[in-house]
Amino acid sequence: MIAWIEGIAPHWLWLSLGLVLAIGEMTIPGVFLIWMAGAAVVTGVVAWALPIGLLSQVMLFAVVSIVTVFMARNWLRQNQIESADPDMNNRGARSLGQVVVVTQVIENGEGRVKLGDSEWLARGPDAEPGTRMRISGNEGAVLRVEHLH
């Protein structure tokens, strides 16, 4: 297996590794492999332009990988990406202001309401089944509800 690698110029191996890592980043996004892919491409270009040995290539790849990962981490920490919809995966928060129907009496501040096609635990003022209420907030998977005004 190693015999076929010996016939390939080292820069093509580094460039191929860069491509594989970039594809890996697209397949499994995590903003990590892309910097290593860049390091592999840099190593491939340097190996193509300069006659350096394998140990020097591996060292160059390691140093460039470490430097780019830490630089990117610091840059991303300072320039955080804001989501267009921060509540996208928080169904309770997305439901704020919607009208729900009490399905199980709300007594002593706790009961159940119907939101869409499912029932949720609810906290709020006492109410009988069939009462329409508005969602005023959520506490995890429990909706806070209030009477309609």
C-alpha cells in the first residue's frame, strides 16, 4: 500500500488531504476542519515550491494548523455570528403571544394547554378546560399562560 504513495509527489498528497478535510468540514460542520484543510493546502504549496523533507512538511502542517485554529477561535469569539432567528430551536419561546386552549384544568397554578397539535404543561392563573389563554413565556418545556385581555 505504501508503494503507490512513494510514486506520488508529496505536494499532491497534501493538496488531496486539504480537499478531504474541506469536504469533511462541509459534511460535518464544526468550523474546525476547514483550518486544518487550509494548513494542508499551505503545506502542499510549500512542498511544491521548496524542496523540503517529509519531517519539515509534517512540522509545517502542525504549526500552521495550530496557529490557524487558535487565530480563528479568537476571531470567532470576538466576532460572534448572530442568528437571524435565535429562537429557531426553542419552540416555547417561538410561541410567545400565541393563543392556546386549556385542555386540563389549571388549578393551583398548573395544568395543560393545547398548542398546535400537542399538549404542553402550563403554569398560570386557574382556568377551566376550553378557556383560551395567551402564552406569556416559558420555563423550559412548561408554558407560562395568562388570560386574554
